Amino acid sequence: MTLIRFQASAMARCRFALSPLAETLACLIALERNNNEAWIKPWVQAHRPEYVSWRDGDPVRRGILQLTASTKWFPSMFGIVPTDGMNTRLPDELDRIRCWTDDENRADLLQSVGASWLTHDDGWLAATDLSNTAADTIRDGWHRFVGPDWHRRRTLLERDIMRRAGLLAAYGWREATMGMTPASTWAEHDALTFSSQHYDDIVVGEDGLVFVPHTPGCGTWTCEEPPRYALAYPACGVAAPVGATGHAATVLLGVGRAAVLEALATPATPTQLAELLDVSLGTVSGHLKVLRDAGAIEGARVGRTVRYTQTSRGARFLESLSN
């Protein structure tokens, strides 16, 4: 078992951040693994042919992607700790990947090969300029598979962070980190279980731990740049697609209001809902008023906006229709 241990001052410095790099890596891993989970399968099927053609266009790119998707030793050059919080920029992350030398990359990637559950032809490791090829792979993967949908993805990531920040304020980090990973339970008062694998524990100091959500839901990894550390994890509220409760809610509420009520299983602002559901802010506001008047949702002001969530009545209503 591998633990993330927090020194005395660490918890006060823990925080959330967005990472275009982590989002792109998670998407490429989902495509490489040909993920067949119901909630992501349509997206994978739509982009898999383009992905395979693009991946196979360069042997080094193919080697990097296949290895990254099939190893328990995540390539360290991709383990970038976001330093700009919610404003992290992909070009800045790529510049840090490019700083790795070929010798450093080969030594680290050989560890990844040794920790892979697949057999790899590692001849591509003899290539030069591995860092630039890796950075260019992420850049191109972003433009092909992530960038066109980034606004919606960012909305989902922000909702996860908003939800966990609310839990943090009310209950502390123990509750805020619940369900981040399959293994994320608190083994001790100052130690979070990261993996069932036996690696050296990670000790987080006064820089704190950066929590980085991603939407594809496949894969958890640590980013280690001592004394800075980050944990990339699947965002909550992504696996359940809008419309999952079925036909009954749509018949009774209408398509728009049913979608809003379902989406508010995870708290969201009106702007986030409009982005998520691809409708106008005015349309969302109308649905919110009806649902609020019916007692199915409630709103609470957070700064300059209002965050809405299902009430227990709204949740029971959807549950009764799905049975």
C-alpha cells in the first residue's frame, strides 16, 4: 500500500487546480485503452479511428502513448505540478516537458516499461529529442481531441472543484477527498491511501498537495516535483450522463427541466449549466425558477453568483421515476 503522508503544515496549503495537460493525457489514455464504459464509449468510438491513424503516424508518438496508457510507473516528464491554480496554461506545461534531456527520459521511461502490464517494443527509446516529441504529441492531442470541447470539460472540472470545496469548508479534507480514487481512504489522520501497490510513501510538506481533476474518469496518478506534489484524479459527476433517469422524467418535466434537475445532482451555477447543456442562460434561468418553486432544487449565493443543487425532494422524485 502506498500512502500520501502530510506533514503538520501541509493540509493548510492543499488546494485545487486545473491542468490542460492532465485533461489531455486522460483523454489520450481513454482512447488508447479503447475505453468501453457506457458513459464514455460514444466519445471513444467517435474519435478512435482518427486517434489510431494519428498515433501510428510516428513510431515514437505511438510508443509514448501506448506506454503511458499501460504502466503503473507514470512517465515523470508528464508529472507536471500545476503552479497557476485555475489559470494553468498548456504552453507553460509543455515548456516544462521540453526541459527533460534524452538521458533523463530514457532512464525514467525504462522504469515505465518495467512497470507495464503489456509487452512493449522499446526500440523507439533510442530516438533523440524525446521531450520535444512528447510535448508535440500532447499539443497535437489537445488540438484534436480536447480543445474543441474544452469549455464543456472545464465546466465539469469546475463543478467537481466547487463540490469538493464546499465539503472542505463544511467537513474538512477527509470528506472533500472521499471517492477521489478507488483507494482514496484515510489510513491515518495524516495519511491518504493512494494505491494498493507497494511504492515508497509520498511525503507532502509545507507546499501542500495540489488536487487536479480530469473528466475521462480513467486513471489516477501523482505528479512529483519535490517539494511540490499533485494528485490527478477522475472528476465526480461525469460518469452519469444527462438523461440517465430515462423517459419518465422527460415526460413529466419536459426535456429541458429534466436535464437541469438531473445535472444538479452535482451543484452548479446557471452559467455552468448553460455550458454543460448547450442552451442559453435565459433558458436555464427559466427552468431553474420552475424547479425552485417546486422545491426540487435550492440555491445558495457564493460570491457574485448562485450555486444550485437538488433538494432531497428533487432527488427522491428522480429516484422514484427510475425505479
